[in-house]
Amino acid sequence: MSDKLIALFAEELGVDPSELSDGSNPDTVESWDSLAAMRLVAAIESEFDVTLSGKEVMKMRTIGIAREVLAAKGVTF
């Protein structure tokens, strides 16, 4: 089964999806810098048709937390 969120993060971060998990964060993924974070927000909003507040963006320090934020907005994976 394909995980759309992991796939999106992998594409934006330029890494293999197998290198990522819900625990992945900027400290564990070298390419996850501030510019990548901005690209990730834009990609997430586009892919899942949501608008993220500044507070939500700041909260998303791991892929798992991003998944929780999106689930709270009604996104299903």
C-alpha cells in the first residue's frame, strides 16, 4: 500500500520513501531545511486541498504530526 504523505515528503526532500517514517523530522533528514519546509507546506496544501495556518505549520515537526494535523482537517490516507 502506498502512503501518499510519505511519498510527498520523499519527493520534496529528494529521498527514497523507505528512508522516511512518521518519526522523520528535520534533525533526521539532512535535506529537510527551511527551504524544503516551505516547499513541503505548499505541496501538502496543493496535494490534499487544505490551507494550513501558521500555527499548524509550526506544529508539524515530524511526518507523524503532519499526518495528525491533516487528519484533523478531514484528510484520509
